[in-house]
Amino acid sequence: MTPGLGTILVGDDPASARYVAMKHEDCAEVGVVSFHEHLAASVSSVELGAVIRRFNEDPAVDAYLVQLPLPAHLDEEAVLLAVDPDKDVDGLHPVNLGRLVMGVAGPLPCTPAGIVELLAAHGVVVEGRHAVVVGRGLTIGRPLALLLALRRPGCNAAVTVVHTGVADLASYVREGDVVVAAAGVAGLVTASMIKPGAAVVGAGVSWEGRKLLSDLADDVADVAGFVTPRIGGVGPMTRAMLLRNAVAAARRRAERTGA
């Protein structure tokens, strides 16, 4: 059987369109069949809901995502809730976040899972150490903190979550053996905030015109024992985990159907 990954893109946001295109390029590279629906920015909630139902019911689509952000007239929460949790390739459906909280099997949020895999691949020890997550967003900060605290390979850490609203942010970050910057604020984490030799992951990004900026200041590399590159670090891992979730969904389908 061949896994199938679907995407639904609403509107013509250039960043979203490029990200979706890269996902389909990844599918072609590894042999995953891709399905895509591109809808006008003016699409109604009823029309979008019909596409979501079609993807939910299509046995060839093992997993899919609705690319965010959506146009303002659409209810993002309602749209995400309409996705079949077993086909939620991003791992961000409330059912799957609940599975993460409980520590039971389910599709993991892609960026947090990619960060854990990236650290393990480079021999960064996380278990039993102090991890500081800067940022509390739904896609990275909150699920990553839950994941790092679980008793599972590459995790099992003491975890502190901080954000830009915390007074004396630097004092918290400086305690981290592993620091993940995921606030979406350019240059937020600087060398003076890093414990010498700490492992640092730049997961948050923002844009200045067409230039991609990292949450990590350039001087962090002078202090850290390990630091992810601004380009070619967390982003490709996120896409890799997306494919892994799609393959896992296909395996579950095979078990159900006997394929």
C-alpha cells in the first residue's frame, strides 16, 4: 500500500503556498501520494466543510492538514475540529493533544517531535536535564513542554516554560541545559542568556520583508555547545515528522482493513 497525504489551502498567502508546495515535493521524493485542494480566499465555511468531509471519507487520504492561517471570516477552531483526529497529520487536533497529555499513542505535533529527533540525532542528552522552552504557542511551546516531560526516549526532562511576559526572562533561560526558543520574536535569545555549553534550538521564526529571522541572536553560537542552523534546522525536521505521521496513519489503516 502507498500512504496518502492531503493538504487544503485557502487563499493565496505566498508563505503558506510555498510551505504546502514543499510538502508535496517531500511526498514525491519518498513515494507518498499527495492530494491537494486549493480554495479561493472567499470560500464559505460550508464549502470548506464539504472538502474536509470528503478528505475524512476518502480511504486513499490517510492523513491531511488544513493550512493555517485561514481568512478572517472562517472559524479556525471549528475547521480544525472538523478534521478526523485519526487523519490529523499535524497532531494538533484536541483529541491528539489529549493523547499527548495522557502519554498514549497518537500522532505527535510535528515541530516538537522533530526537535526531539534532532537533539537525539546529534547526541544531545535530554533525559534528567533541565529544558527551558521559550514560548507557549499551540504549535510548538505547549506541546513540546508536554513531550519533553514524558518518560520516553529522548525526553524525560525537567521542563520550564517561559514567555515574553515573564519578568527577567534571561534568568530562567540561563538555567537551561537545553533551550528551545519558540516565541516568534527575532533575536530574543542572546548569548548572555545561555549557559556555556548548553544545547540551543531555534524553533521560532519571524519575517522582515522576505528575510526569515530566527529567535536566536547570531552570538548564541559563540556560547552554546550545540545550536541549530537558522536555515535547514527545525523546518526540515517538521516536514519529516509530517511524513512520518502520514505513514503511521497508513499503517493504522492497513491494520484496520487487513491491506
